[in-house]
Amino acid sequence: MQLAQGFHRVLGQSVYINTGMGILSAMLALIVMLALLLPVGVRARALLASALVTVLASPNPAPRWASRLVVLDVGQGTAVVFQEGKRAALIDTGGGDPAAITRLDTVVLPWLQREGIRELDTLVVSHADLDHSAGASALLRRLPVSRVRLGEALGAHGPLVLASGSDVSRCRLGESWRWSDDTHFTVMSGVDPRLSGNDASCVIAINSHGVRFLLPGDITAGLEKSLVRYWQEDLKSEVLLASHHGSLSSSSSAWLRRVDATSVVYSAGYANAFGHPHWRVEKRVDLTGAHSVFTGEHGALEYRIGADGSLTLTRHSFSPRYWWM
């Protein structure tokens, strides 16, 4: 894998603007409109008008990436979107109060709508903690979802998920599904009667065009140790989502060395009350040489994968962030 741009430079791209028209299309439209003011014949004028309609009606240009992973800024919680072609997956839904308003309402759904994503191939809910699962049942009421994988039962919202009509099951160790010759998902840790709470998290690896992303939910250092023994070098990943938002109970040195990530993402609220990420965890990550990025500081983080395996990182700041987020 080659890093197409230095992370420190790419992070300067801080504003996401979707105008609905590419820059080239906008320039062509301006040229055509100016040409319409010229003293030309009726036929030429009609041709120019037709060209203008074609430019305005044409869809946005194809994205300059083969696949991408976006860690949304949902404050203290997790919501990750992976996309390849017309397929999209959501891993966790962010937090909030399921009986009132959630990050699904304020962040996740608006982002999906802005990107033209009207259905999901896969929804993974790593575990039942509300900062990961609060929007799960509401999402299934609003968007078609083909596959749902759960790290643990969702309590009172479980029946709504099971009644969604999707293919619903608990995550199973080693389960894998493929989107294309270049992209597949693997469950690295799943249902186990010996595991509960944070360690019941569904750990997902996404391999796309030679780039691997590892999303471990809220697992603790104890389970990290078990996964290091079980998977060994198969844990190697270019991008790692820090376990449990950078909690001191996770991200052990042995785990970080085995994963050997180029980039580590902390999905945590700005100045959150939990002190995530813990400074000792940040120091452990720094000692591995990985580049650290923070949703609470940088906003949404988008990793774009080229067909050649190149990887670029862009940040998108959609709105101001406050301490209670």
C-alpha cells in the first residue's frame, strides 16, 4: 500500500461541500450561458441551450476512489460507513436517546442522504451500549437493510430488529462475506458464551483493494490478547479504530504492535467526560509510529482507497463540536 499524500497535509482539507454539480460541469455551464448572449443564429442558439440542459442534468462525475471508509463525527460514540460502488455498510449507529433524538437523526442519516445512499447492504451493531446502538431500530424503520449482524442482543430494541425483515444474526467468529473480487468482510470475534459487555463486541475487518481496516468495538485488553494469539499476523491492518474510544482498559501495547497500523482513529467526543482517549493510550500508539486522528478534533474522517491500493485521508468538519457531544 502506498500513501498517496502525507496525512499531515491531507488533514488540511477541512470542509466538505456537496454542490450537486462537479467543478467541470459548473464551468461548462457558465461558458454555455455566456455563449447564449452572443449574436448567433437561432440554430446555434438552440444547440447551445440543449448543451446547457445536458450539462445541468448530467449526474455528478464518478468518485475518484474504488472504495472508502468514513468515521463519522457522532460525538462520544461510533458510526462508520464503508462504501464500494453502489453498496454501503454501516458499523454502529452512534449514541443518543432512542426514545427521543439520536446521532442517527442528527448525523448519520443526513450524511447518508447527502451521499445518495438510500439503502444498506449491511448493518453491524458491535454491541448493545447506546453509544453504538441507539439508532439501530430507527434505522431499520427508515432504510432497507439486507444483512444485520449483532455483537450481542439489543435488549428492548431487539424485537424491532428481528422484525425488520433483514437477514439478522449474531456475529460468528470467522464469518465472511464478499462484495467483489477486491472487497470482503471478516468477523474476527463474535458470539461466545464466555464473553459479555464490551468484550461481546463484534470485531470486524474490512479488506478492500489490498487495504485493511480493523474495527474492534469496545473490546478490552484481555480480549485483545486472546485475538493476538488466535489471529497472529492476520490482525495486520493499515487503519485501526481505537478500541473503546481510546479507553485505558484497551489498546494494549501487544495489540498495537501486532496490528501495526499506519493510522489510528479515536472516535470520541470533544472534551468528553470519560477522558477518552487516555493519554497513556495515545503514548502507546505514538510509540508504534502510527499517525493518530481524532473525530472530536478533526471531524469526520474519510479514507479513500484507490484501485491500485493507494490510501488517502480527508477530514470533513460539518458543524461545530461542543463538549457535551
